[in-house]
Amino acid sequence: MELTQLLLTGSLSGLVSVLAHSAIWSGVALVRGHRSSAIAAAEPPLSEAVLHMGCGIALALLFWLSWGLAAVVDARWWVRGISFGALCWIALTLPSIASIALARAIDLRSAALIASRWATTSLLVGLACAWSWHQAV
């Protein structure tokens, strides 16, 4: 598997995930009739989109270093992708957000929004990398 192709896949899927997440939750906020501040909270700043792109690159490198999650045998590509994304989210993101929320630096609603945004990024990067790996092998 070509490393640069996988890193580009991770970068683009990180960007697409944060944009898709903000579009979906902005639509949900509009349908529910929430005020404009709830919609504004669902739209991340440009710096956060760049952060998700960088995280996508790092997760793609981690996927490449694990040889496409080679320990999971006789599984479809999407099972590997979901497994990788979920493991990365549980190990990397969830403890950080939980510790910030428990320290009361942010409220639980904001913590849930941030956690769901990172879950979207982790799962989409995992699925994109697993699909790319499956196509190349």
C-alpha cells in the first residue's frame, strides 16, 4: 500500500467528516427549531477543520503502521475500518473529552458535540483507509 495515497485519503476524509458533521447537525438544529446560537455551535471554525485534517493524516499513518489492522482476519474491509475508527476514538478522544468535561471546563452538551464530531472523524477516516487498503491489495 502506497503511504502517500493513504495519507491523502486520511487528510481528505478528516476534512469531509468535519464538514459533514457540521452540515448534519446544523440541519438537525434547524428542524428542531433551536435558536441560532445552537446552530453556530455546530459549525466549527476553519482551524478545527485543519485540526481534523491533521488528525486524519495521523490516523492514516497509524493504520498504515498497523498493516491495515492485519490482526483482524477473515473480516470485510468495512469491519476493519469501523473497528479501527472505534478503537482510535475510544483510546485517543474519549479520555481527553471526558477529563475536560469532568473538570467542568466545558458543559456536558458541548462535550457531547465535540465527542460526536471526533467520532465522525475517527470512523470516517477508518472506513476510508480500510477501503483504500482493500482496493490496493
